[in-house]
Amino acid sequence: MEPSNKYMFKHKGAYFVQNVTTAEYIDSLEDFEIRDSDVFVVTYPKSGTVWSQNILSLIYHEGHRDGTENINVIDRVPWLEYNLYKVDFVSRPSPRLFTTHMFYNLVPRDLRNRKGKVIYVARNPKDVVVSYFHFSKISVTLETVSDFNIFLEKFLAGKVIPGSWLDHIGGWFTHRDDFNILFLTFEEMKKDLRGAVLKICKFLGKQLTEKELDTVVEKASFDNMKRDARANYENMPESLQERGKGHFLRKGTIGDWKNTMTVVQSERFDSVFKEKMKELPFKFIWDINEDL
Ligand code: A3P
């Protein structure tokens, strides 16, 4: 791993965004008390985080479903390691919803002892690296790498926040028995959003009416989220996301990597990742026309 730089710092084998968190704060999270009713969205970046945050929020907050509350999704389902608005998590009423990109070993001890619930969402890493590359151009907190080839090499070497994709998903999967965890993929959400929402509800023990379920599915569609500023991160402070350079919700498709990666880059990716990915039991779709 490379040492820390202007954009990221290294702590306990992982990279974190500079200036929005500290090593001391990350360490303090080990003792952060988890409640049985807490729910965590866990993702590697660009894997469907905001989508899952929005779905969780729609399941839990009636005001979000019926439009009576004007609260951004980042405030409803805040980041654990990047407490941007210095929210007092301890005084937050239950059920608390959180988001994290952290590796399994850095999350609160209680969570690793099967307290609370975790929804881990994974995405085809070729789409992840392409989405990440485009995102790095609009995010003020990330280093802008204008050459995709260079970004790809950084990604393959795990020199991006929070580290290696394979280690992230591999760690969470290998240690799945330590957690109350549901694994989902971006691809299954894309192919059957209603089925994915039902899976989440079942895991959370939440019983929605058919009408409520319909609303969640409708409001969590790409087109509706793109229009809903509370759900699409358009309200992020200028200090984090540069306006006018692009949108957080970019394409939201499966297989977009083909529009950015050359055949040589794709083969390079396969030579590093594909063999190791066989150890993972996830079915990723590499092309929109493939069936799950
Ligand atoms: P693209 O850049 O490929 O469009 P994250 O929230 O983890 O950063 O992931 C962002 C990716 O999820 C972006 O991918 C974004 O468009 C996609 N996304 C967000 N909401 C979505 C939705 N409702 N449906 C499909 N994709 C969505």
C-alpha cells in the first residue's frame, strides 16, 4: 500500500478520505455501542450505496414515502466513519440506520458479535471501477485521475479508498458468521428491484403493505431518484462534490464498463481479478443481457 497523500490517509490497512475523519475517530468506533435494531448498509464505493440508503430510508420512514419530510438521505442513513454533520449518533432514536465502506474488521465490536443488522451490497467490479473513475472527477475529496488506465491500475492494486475490492468483499464474506448479514448484488436489484426490496424487508422483519411496497419500488427507481434531490446527493456540500461537473446518479446500468474499458484493459482486469473472484459465491452480471 502507498502512504497517505493529500486525498487519503492509511489507517489499519485501509484508506480513508482526508479531512472528513481521523484515525482516532475510526479507533473510537470499536467501542461504539450497537443496538439490536441498528441497520447498516455496507458497500465498497460505487456499488449501489445511495440506492440502498434510499431503499432503507423508504422502508423505515413513512415521511419519505409520502413526501411529508424533507430530509436528505445522507441524514437519514448517515455514514459511520464520515460523520459529516457531527451528528450525535448516541442520542439518535431507534431504529438507527447507518452506512459504511469500512472493512469488516474495523466496524464496531458489537456489530461483529451479531448485534444489529448488515446489508452488504456488491457490484460487478468492472462497473465499479468505471463508476469510480467517473465519480473521482466530480468528487472534491478524491484525486482526479484523468487517464482511466492509471485509475484501473490503482484499483487493481487496492490503492483507492477504502482499499482492495477483493479484500473488502472477501473479508465480509469470510467473516459472515460473525454478523447478522444479508448479501445482495447491484445486479439483482437492477433486474428485480421489487424482489430485492422484499428480501430486505424479510431480513429486517418489516411488513409493508402492497401499496407501501409499490411506493418504495417506484421511488427507488433510477429515474425517480435522479429527480429527487433528497435521494441523489445533489444537496451534498460544495466542499465534497463539485457542482456542474456531473451527477452522482450517472447511468445506473449493468455493463457500462464496456463503454470505457478497452479489450486490453478488460483482459488485464481479468488476469488479476477473475481467478480470485471464483472463490466468491456471488453471481455478477457482466452484461445487461445476461440472466442472473
Ligand atoms: P454509475 O456511475 O454506473 O451510474 P454508490 O452510491 O455506491 O456511490 O454507487 C453509485 C452508482 O450507483 C452509480 O453508478 C449510480 O448511478 C448508481 N445508482 C444509484 N442509484 C441507482 C438506482 N436507483 N438505480 C440504478 N443505479 C443507481
